[in-house]
Amino acid sequence: MIKLGNALSYYPFIDKNKTLTSKENMLSDIKKAIQFFEQNQAHKIVIPLKDRYSFSVIFFAAIDLGIQVTMLPNYQTGTLDAFKGEYDIAIDED
């Protein structure tokens, strides 16, 4: 599991609802994402999320499992299609 370090326990996180959340809540969300990836046998993903919290949760879960994360150059229409050979799963807002 990802070790955010003791120093981060003093800093709150802003979740996707724009409210303060704790490191424990963020780690819980990361664990849920890890379970999702394990169930779906993801090897390569793309994270076209603009929400920083959700992006971070998915990114940390993927890194923890050694999943390749493709970083898109932009969020323009057609970008996902242009990179479709680079990922198995695209994580969306749902």
C-alpha cells in the first residue's frame, strides 16, 4: 500500500465534493480503486479526469499496482480515440 508518510497526516485533503477529508478517507478511496483495478485486470489506463482528488486517488492506486498510466496531452474531443492503443481502461467521472 502507498505510504503517504507521517508528515501528510497533518494536512487535510480536498475531496471531489470540495470538502476537507482526512488521509484515512483518501487511503480508503485508494483501496477501493485498487479493488476495482484488480477485479478488471487493468494493465494500462488513462485518467481523463479534471478533478484533482479523483485523479490522485486513481493515480496512486494504479502506481501501487504497477499499472501503466498514460497521461493525455489535453482533454479535447478525439484525444481518447487518438490514444486508444495506449490503454485498456479509461477512468471517467462515473
